[in-house]
Amino acid sequence: MQLANYNETNGIIVGPEISRIFAEIILQQIDINVLNKIELSDSYKYGIDFEIRRYVDDFFVFSNDEKLLRLIKETYQKELEKYKLYLNPSKDDVKITPFLSDITVGKWEINNALKEFFKSKLEEAEIEKDGQQIKVKIIQKISSPYKEAQYFIKDFQCIVKRNNLTYDLLSKEIIRYFKKSIVKILKDDKVIKEKEKMYNFLLMYFDILFYSYSLNINANTTFKVSQIIVLVCKYLAQMDDELRHAICSKIFKDADFVLTNNQRKSKLNDTNVETLNLIIALKYLGKEYLLSEKRLLELFELKQTDGFSRLNYFQIITLLYYFENIDLYNGIKANLENEVVKRYSVELDPFTKSEFTLLFFDFICCPFVGIESKRKVMRHSKYAVTNSSNELIDNKIHEIMDKKRWFMDWDVNIDLERVLKKKEWGSSY
């Protein structure tokens, strides 16, 4: 653990699952010490006089005795200090029953508003099919999608204001509900989706969705929005070109606006996984809606002359996947390949560093990278003997490529909706 943290003896490295196990071992011992001392001090009984619950590093203490609450807090402070850990005073919060916070009320109100909103857009009816009466839902006619969207947004803003909340706290509730609703609408055969009605419904839908997303751009909301884009694109593939282009154009413009805002808020060397996931999802709109080379340079704050030296593993791999072998990106892809080659030419021992190791195998396995760039990386990395013939180098390359997949799945026909769903399920707490 010390070697993995630059020989630091204070604390443990952030991120790896093993660190969480170490943290849990320490915190469980602290819990045990506190319980023993409290029960011995004044004959208090756990489960009768008090309850303690902990979620990772958040402690929740329940009791009707204020003196006991203070005692528990003081005991935790002393036990934590033994491990050079401390309570965060800015996160102290005392609540009295009933436990009904402004957030709870706000979530209740926005979920009710969402239920009513979608209920008003779907009319229940009965139709005859194969001699039987079947209950269905029919998308309602929406005369002014923009106005309908603005009505809902105003209701949302009022709920936020009324409960003294911030927009990001409730906007994720909207995105969650919108995802669930569109999945049901598009995949349920019992929802009648007439062309014109669906056109206006989707215009209204994406107005609200991207407004909400712009208020809370994080990994989880991006997974959901990206899933929605992929799912709607699958649905639009069955429609005529006029409807498909109208909705795809709407998605592209709104997403591009969000990308710009996110870029402005980000620091120069941020990985911006939200941007990476969103641009991959936008590929599903079709070749007519590919981001231009100039736009990509702007989004990643790159210059053609700087050698792309600020890009990290995730950004390089995502861009290569986005470029594929599309002629539009030949220039920027050549610069990207040159940057990777340059890194291995100056790194003396690349395989002692995880990012260089990941990049090596994914770069060599990538079907969109030129053979000359792969040969140079093979030689510079010393994976193959520097003065080896091209034939021997190519054999080594094919050995790696035969694996098909190392860390990145280069399959452009992958079911992105399923992949994003799995990532959403696995999002960190």
C-alpha cells in the first residue's frame, strides 16, 4: 500500500477497492470500541437507549437523550483520533422527529409533478385486436412542444424555490424519471406512437431533459442521458428520414450546448468522463451529426501544434474509438498517433506504470491505428527487440491483436445501451 502511494505513510490511496476494505476494517474496530465504552460508561443499552448506523464514513446516531448523544459524539472523536481521523464539523447535523427534510418534500413534489405530467401526455383507450379488446395508451397531441416544456420547467423551479433547495438536487430525479418513462414508451407495444404526435412529444421531451441535465452534469446523469440518446436513435431508425433528422438535429444541438457549458466549467487537465461518454453516444445519431475536427479540438482544448501532450489514457482511447477510420479525422488522428509514439520514445520503463501499460495494449489492439505507429510503439516500449525486423514486430502485434480485447472493446457495433446500463448500475456511491 505504501509503495502504491509514492511511499506515503499517512493515509491510503484513494480509488482501489482494496482501500475501501482497509477503511472498513478500521472503522468497524472504531464502531466496536465506541459501543463497548458507551455500554460500560452509564449502563446504556444498544438497541434500547440508542442506535448507531454507519454508511461508509457517514455516522447516524439515534437517541432521545441529548446527554447520551453528546457522549457518543465525544467517544467517536477520541476513538477516531487514535487513527489520526477526525469528524468533519461542517457536516454535523442534528434533526428532530419526524425526519422530513426539505429534500424529502422536494423529491415527493417533483415525483408527483412528473407522474401528472406524463399521465397528461398519455391517454388510456381500448382498441380491438384479433377480435379482442386491448387496453392501450396513446400519445396525446401536443400543439406547442416548447410551451409545454416551459410549463413543466416553471413548476420544477417553483418546487425548488418553495423548498429552499438547489436545482441539481432535484434535476437528477427528473432525468431518472424521464429515462424510465421513455424506455416504457418506446419498448411497450401497448403504447400507440403516431408519427406526428411522437415528433412533438420528443421535441418537448428533449427540451426538458437537456435543461435538467445541464443543471447536474455528472457520471450517473450522463449514463442515463446517453442511454436515452441511444434508445431514441434505435427507435428513429425505423422512422422516415424527415422525422429522424428533425429529432437527431434537436438532440445534437442541445447536447453540443451542454458540452460547451461543461467545458467552460472544467479545469484544463480534467478527464471529463461526462464529455467522453456523451460524444460516444452522439455517434449513434449518424454520420451527418459527427463533431467536426475543429469542434473536437475546442472541446478538448487542444492545438494541432502541441502534440496532444495533455491527453490521458481515457481521452486518447475514446478519441480513437470516435475517429474509427473516418476520413474526416485523418489529420487529428495522425497527430494523436504521433503523440502516443512520442510518449513511448521518452519513457524508459513504461510497463512499470499502469497508464502506459493500459495504453500500450489497447493502442496495439486498436483496429483504427496505422501499422507504422504500432511498430514504433512496439520498438520504443521494448516489448519487442528494438532492431527486430518488421516481420517479427508484426508477428508480435498480431499476437496481441488475436486477443481481440484487452481493456477497451473496439467493437463499433457494441450494444452501447446495455453497456451504459451496466455502468449506471455500477456507479460509485
